[in-house]
Amino acid sequence: MTTEISAAPTGGGQALIPTHAIVLYDEARQSVYARRSSAVFATVHGMTVVDGVPQLGAGAAVAREGLMALFSGLDPQRNEMAKLTSTRALTQGAQWMVWYSPASIRRVWFNASDVGQKSAEVPLPPLLFAVSPLGWHVFAMRTGRRPGASTRLYQAPFYNVWKDGKLCVGSTPKPQGAARWDPAAWEKAFFESNFTHSNVHGEPLVHYRGGAAAFWKALLRGKKFQTFPKEVLVERKLTVGQLLAQINGSLRHGA
């Protein structure tokens, strides 16, 4: 069987070549109003283009596995991968967002046994945030420039952050709806939560005499540091590019 169909569509201004078509079948019914919206059988057909007109070739029954593989491959979210962009949001897709925050002065809140119940505006280093199937992460940086793939990442000096940069979220509400794609909404949720305890064990959260508690007490007092002392940051042997590779791995494997 050979049947003419409509001309090839275009995508992004470039002609697309039809290679296969799927035909759906339903049971024959006397009245057109009795037809169902679902199909009971399907065939897949190879296609050729004759004199610029796509034509349908002979078909073969479609297996469930073949259909699943086809639609999985066409899923736009599955085909998306994290790549760097030119805005403060370094990369953003249907399942992830990675962005950076320049060095700033922000208010933080502590309710920790070793620091006490305290709040103050303090200088902070440049930060990199990531929200993805891997979770909610934050890292520190030493550079004030917009980060690139080779930019080194450091342990975020905050309480409630694990060694791998993942946040211990607790009861912190995550942005929902349109706010889910707003970096400022995530930063607000992060900085307005209470820092309660260090999640880094067996090694320093910061390189500072007396440890993390002494460092934060000094920072909260606001007399010793006018800007954040980047020398206290602990390197994590991770770059922005390597972080994106981890995110892409989770996207490929559905983590």
C-alpha cells in the first residue's frame, strides 16, 4: 500500500524529513458518533519522499516496547540537558535551575546550641545554588565573576548544609508555582530559615581558629569582618561543570 500524505513540516526554519508514521485503528462502527477516542491496534510504516511528496509504505504491527521507546525519546524533558546560559540563572530547564548570587550583605538567623539565638546582617561570599532531581544545593565561590564550567566550588559556610552541598531542608517551605523559577524566592526561603547545626562532621566547616561556632559568632558581632574572609572557605574538589555533569546524570537515569 502506498498513500500520499501532507508535505513535510519544518522545524526552526529547517525542513524535516519524514521517516516513519504510526496509523491507529479502531473497531468499525455503524455510526460516526459511536466511535471511541482510543485505538485498539496500531501499525508503523516506513516513509519515502517521491517528487517532494511523502508517501506511506507497507506497515507492521507495533509492539508496546517500541511505542514506549518512541514516546520516551520524543519527551522534551528527557532530551533536555543542563547547559550554561548568559543570565544569573546559569542553566534552567523543566527539572532544574542553577544560579549564582554575587557577594552580598544579608540577614541570617541562628537558633543553634553552640551559637545561640542570634540574627544579624553579615557579609557573604559569592554563592552558587542548584535545584534539581538531586535536591537543593548551595556552594560558596571565591571568584566575584560570573562562574563558568571551570569555576571551583567550596563548602557553603552555613549550618544545615551537608558536605556535598545539599541542604538539610527540615521545615523550610520550598517555592511553589511560578516562584519555583525565581532565584530570589529560593534565596529568601534559604536565608529566612534558622541555621540550627553544622551538618559537616569529621572535618572543618570553615578554616577558622575555634571552628564554625567561633567564626559565626565573630561574623554576627559585625566588628571583625567588613567583607567575607574567603580564605576560610573549604574547597570541595568540584567545579561548576562537574556539578552540571552530576545533574545531567540524574536527568538521564531519572534520579
